[in-house]
Amino acid sequence: MIDPLLLLWKNHKLLIATATQSLRSRMIGSALGALWFALYPVLFLGMYALVFVLILGVRVPGLATPDYILVIFCGLVPFLAFSEAFGTGTGSIVANRGLLRNTLFPIELVVARDVIVGHATMAFGFLFVWLAVVYFGHVHWTHLLVPVIFVFQILMVLGMVWITSTITVFFRDMQQAVPIFILFLMMVSPIGYTDSMVPAKMAPLLILNPLAWLMKLYRACLIDGSIPVNELLIFMGFSLVMLATGYRVISRIKPVFSDYV
């Protein structure tokens, strides 16, 4: 459990530097530059709200339209961060095969860098959601817990991606399956709906979906001003278990990576 955390802490300056460089490289040749990091989540959130509120006319009993939009935002932004990190990170090892023998920047950190970059691009989205939540009067001290939840989200995704990026080395079809998997998760994750809207027969999908726990935590802290302690502890434990499992998988198998890429 402690080994992956030590790896990340000992190399945190290197990770920050390489992640920053990766973000800068995305801006090369772009007329709007860093502004796209702000525009992308805002435009995505706006379109999602437009579809669910104005076109589909979804209404949730007990929630005014602004609060329902906030519910959507608190689910969509963490999902976008997850999908960006998961999609990019899964192909990290194959895309950076030249670094497999690099002892200064081990392959575990290459994957970690892409996961961090994937979440960093959604930082503006989280800022926009927080401003919207405050604007509509949901000011709670529990907002302080959001960065903690966000860190554990990154740890959870990193553990998952260490596993999927390892699988991708041996089965390249994984890269084609990832977009389908992300689309499936979007459908079964409570982004545009709440737990109370889910039929009883479909409830297990939420219980088995860690993204559903994540969205519930963000909504509780940002909108309700409450702390679902049991769910928070379960999510934190699950994140650490995923991190440890992913690290164990990649560290055990990485000696043979160079034979397959």
C-alpha cells in the first residue's frame, strides 16, 4: 500500500514538471492557447444542460431547475476528468515505448503523468462548478473536502490505468475498447439523474460503479453541505486498494514490456 505513495511523493517535482510540459505542448499551434482549458468544460457543461433541461425537459421532484443543473455539473466534471485520464493513460506505455529502459523516469511515472494531465485539464471545470454552486447560494464548509475527494479520485484512476495500460501492452485491442467502455460508463453513471430516479432493479449498477460514489460525494459536499461518512471512507479505501493493486501489476510485469512493444 505504501510503495506507490512513496513513488509518487519522491518524484512529485518531476511529475509536476513533466505534466506542466505536457500541458504546454497541447497549446502549441493553438490560437486560443490555455483558454481552451477553460472553454472545453464550460461548453461541454452548457451543451449537456441544454439537452437535459431544455430539449428533454428532465425535472427532478424537489429540485429547482438551477439546482438540477448543478447536479448535472457535479456529475459531469469528474466524469470528464476520469474519461480524459483513463483514455489517454491506457495507451501511455505503448505511446512511450522509448522510455521503457529509462531509469530516471520509470514507466509507472509516465502513466501517472498522463493521469495527472487528464485531471488537470478539468481544473477549470471544477472551478466553474464551484463558482456556480456558490452563486446559487450553496455555501458550506464541506466545500473544503472537495480537494481531498479529487486527490483520491486521481489515485483511484491511476490504479485503474496502471492495470489497463499494462493490459494494452499485450492486447492492443484494449485501445479500441476504451472509448466503448467510457461511453458505457457515461450511460450508467448518475450524471443527468439522481439515485432516487434509478429503478430498484438497476440500483446494483450504482453500487458497483465507483464513479457513482464519486458523484454522490461531490454533490453532498458542494450542494447539500453534508458528509456521507460511510461512502467517503469506502471510496477512500477503494481508491487506495486500486492504487496498490495497479502498482503491483505494473511493477511485476514491466520487465517484459520491452519484448512486446
